[in-house]
Amino acid sequence: MTINKLEFICPFCKGDLEEDAGAFRCPKCEKRYFSLSGIYDFTGKFSSIQELLRSDGKARLLYEGYDSHDHKGLLKLEEEYNQKWRESLPQEIQELYAGFSKGMMERGRQRYDQAKAAIRDFGATTGHGSALDIGCSSGATLFHIAGEFGHATGIEPAISKLIIAKKYAQENAIDNVTLICGVGEYIPIKSGSFDFVHALNVIEHVPDQQKAIGEIHRVMAGGGVLCFDSRNRYDIFKPEPHVKVRFVGFVPRGLQGRYVKYMNKMEYEGIRLLSCFELSRLLRPLFGGSFKVMFPRLTDAGTGFNTIYGILQKVPALSFVFKVFFPTYQVVAVKR
């Protein structure tokens, strides 16, 4: 089934889809998918829009307020909703979440600029054809990508974020974007569809990281470029970014949850940071030698890190050792 020049397939069995009473049905596995005002739900969790909205209070709030609020208004509704469940979190984590939506689009531009710089450093080129942004959230990076590609697709597991993204696209007359509710392990698009795949703050949240990389490789066109960032498991300079606890990555994975619970009383689930060595093992089976785990362009990391970065560029041996403990990585891979 082709929509917006994209050929949709069943994300689970990869079978062709048929239209079925305003929804999409896979004759092969009998799963049904539907559209919520132009946002395509391919999670396979719900049998109807009504069931989805009953199960997701935030999505229902934003959906019902869509026509009466502009983009900023929807962001405010979301923030008010989020404040309720944040009350039980440590104060510094509350502040971290509260500030996330502020300056969202500018931060998205900066991250996309970093990605493009990494691609240039790798010696690859992109900026044409079709792009995919995995974990696109409410579109902070997606819409900057759309400005440089013929078409951009965003995949995000939280449909509430996609409702906000749709409002931004509507207000800014952006008509070359497709929004999909789904996950990176099950991409509902035919193989070889994308010239560029981007993922910001995503890989550490993916339950099956190897499967996600396999799906990304499948949907990339020959010569296509993948770029994503990854916080380092063995960072010695900064606290773990999700819970603000130091040295979590040095604790055995099976004990990390207990360690975080002891340190700041937070749950630590659904997060799996990777080292530079683990990233290499993840990518090599599919990309061979056509990838690089590198230092990012630290435009917003402060003068101290930028000074260190400059030194490392000139001393390769020191760079290799320092890389093991650096806070974050930028990864670029090309499908040969």
C-alpha cells in the first residue's frame, strides 16, 4: 500500500497491506492498523482509535484539544499533564524534564547540525531523496531534516508526541512529512526506501538493539547514510543522563537498577547505554567496516570539553584512550 510515496508493509510479518474499512489489514497475519487524523498507528496494540485514546490519557487530552489550541498551547497542555506524574521524582530530574520542551526546535537544529558535521567528517554525503527520523518525538529534528529532503518520515512510539508534531507541521505548512506511531524494531516501510536515517537519543531506549539496527539496515537504500548519537556506558565525566547518578555503567547490568534505586530512589528500566566497543559489535555484522564511532562536535558542551576535543584531534593515541570514557558518541554508517 502506497501513501505519501511510501510503500507501507506489515511491520511484523512484512506482508502487503490492504485497505479495510478506513484501516489497513495484513492478510498474511491478520493484524489491523489505523490512522488517527493522518498519524499512522503501526504498533499493533489497538483495534481502534477509541481503544487507543481510552488507554492513553495524554493522547486523549491533546487529541480533544487539537482544534482549540495552537502548537504552543498543545505543549502547555502536555506540560500540565506531565507535572502530575513528575511530582514523585527527585527535584533535579523534575527540572530536567520541565526544561526539555523549552527551545525544542533550536535544540533540534543544533543536533541535526552535529549529525551533518559527523557525516562530513566520515566522508559521506546526504541531503537528498527520502529520510527517516527514528524516535522523532514532537519533531524537533524531523522538521529540520524535512527542509533538506524531498520527503521525511518520523517514527515515534508515543502518539501524544506525534499529535504535537502534526500541529507544528500544519501551522508551518510542512507537507512533506509522514508521521508513524511505531518502534525501530518494526518499521512498516518496504526495504531500501531511505537515503538517510537519523536517531537522536534513541538507541539506549530500544529493548532489542540488534533487531533495530537490522531493521534500519533493511530500510536503507544502497549508499544510504545512518547517523545517531549514543551516550557512553563508561562515561566518567558526567552523571547518567536519565537519572543523574554517576558511574551506573560500571555496575553489572543486572545490578544497575538496584544501584540507581539506592542512590536516588528512581527506577532504572528500559535503558541500556552502550560503550564504544559494544556499539562496534552492534554495527559490524551488517555494515562491515563502513561505520565509525566518533567524538561529536561539542557545540554546547562548554569550553573545557571543546579544549580537550581540540587536543584529542591532534594526538591520536590519546584520543583512543580518552574515547573509552568520553560522555557521548556520534555514529555514522553507510550501507554498501
